[in-house]
Amino acid sequence: MKFQKIKPLSIIAACMATNPTYSTGSNENVANKEICKKIRPTGTRSMKKTCMTQRGSDEIKKRGQYAARTSQRLSLQHSLSGNKHR
């Protein structure tokens, strides 16, 4: 049995395609437009070209913001609880 590499963006796109909350009607052409960006992965000096739909880009941005907020909230809770025990 051969295994194929699955790109994380293709998984996100597949999930969004099956989720009815992402059907926007008139904005669907804008959401399906492919956007290519050059990014610099962490720890490298070279640029990498990444292409995805606007919808996929928005989803990744939203998840990153959520992760940052969660991390900040948990860090604050940890620091506050650590100060009480001293």
C-alpha cells in the first residue's frame, strides 16, 4: 500500500468545502480565488512560494490568531497562579 503526502492546506480546503457555514453565495468567486505569497519559513533565509485560496488563507489566519490568544490567556493564568503559591 502506497501512502501519499497530504498537504495540510488541502485538508483545510476539504473540510471547508463540506462545511455549509463557508458557503457565502455572491462572494464565492472571491473566496475561491487563488492567492500566491512568498513566505520565509522559520529558521531559514530562503523564501518559499505558497498558493492557496482566499478562504484557506483566512482560515489559517483565524486559527493562528486563536492559538495566540489561547497561549496568552494560559500564560497569564499560569503566571497568576504561580505568584499565589510563593
